[in-house]
Amino acid sequence: MPKIIGGSLAEHREQTRAQVFEALTDYLEHESYGDLTMAELAMRSGVGRTALYNHFRDKDDVVVAYATSETQRYLDRLEAELAPVQGEPLKALGVYVRTHLALAGELHFGFGPELYAMLSRDSLVRIREHVQDVEAVLRAILEDGVAAGAVVTEDVTTTMSLVHACLQRRDVAPAAVEAFVVRAVVAR
């Protein structure tokens, strides 16, 4: 019988997943996803292969589960940060930008095109669903801003893409990015 880590089965499951996610990200920092096997992931995470398959179907499933976990952590933090500025779309946009930039170093927002090119279509669809959850927050902020007359845009979807383009990791001060994004959408 396998040893349960943590005080409950739920804690065991969460700790096992955390070990696997850490092993996945460590592996991908130095190696190609194409070379990764479930056996290698089990060994690096300290989880038995059979136990690993009890949690994940395959390595694509590990990537999707990790992306889901990171997205949920991001959304939870974003929701908490946005709560004090409810009903103030420009302040909410600033919070969205600041939170995204602050969490960029803490959370893993994407693995990059090389890995995504190796994922199955089903896995890509599942990851895209989580991206849409994040996009929905920005869409709501922008639509609230338009409704309040504080934001001017002819196309919210295009504006969302432009805002997210500004949030890519660069050597630009977060305050400058926030000021630029807010100025770009302010009603004149």
C-alpha cells in the first residue's frame, strides 16, 4: 500500500501534484518536452510511476493540470486585488496590469510555442479554456469602462489583445506599463 503524505487524502493529492509540477518545470528549464517521459517525471518528482498514472493520463495531462493550477492561482489573486476597486474600471484596469506584472515572476504564464507545438489538439483546447478565463476578467473591466464612459474603444477584443501585448515580459518599469495602458483606453 502506498504511503499517504499529508494529513488527508486531499492533502496527499495536492502535495503529489505539487511535486510533479515542480519536477515538470525544473525539467523544462533544461530539457525538451519532446524528450520527457512519464518515467522520467516520476523519478524526478519522487512519485512512483503507478502513482503518477493515478493522477495523470500522460505528460500532456500534466501540462494541462499545471496550467490549470497556475491559472486558478492567478485568478484567485486577481479577484482579491480587484475587490476594493469594484465599479471603478480605470482603477480596475490599473490593478489588472499591476497584478499581472507582479505575478509574472511568481507564476508560470506559458510554456512557449515550442512546447505548445508538441501538445495534442485536445490539450491545447483545454489550455485555451483557461486563457479565456483570464481574458474574461479583462473583458469585463473594459466593458464596464465603456458602459461608464471612462473607456473608449471600437473593439474590446482588439483592445484586450493590445493590453496583453503590453504585459509581455520586458525590461520596462511596471508603473510605466500601467500608465501607458490606462492612458491608451481613457475616454477623451
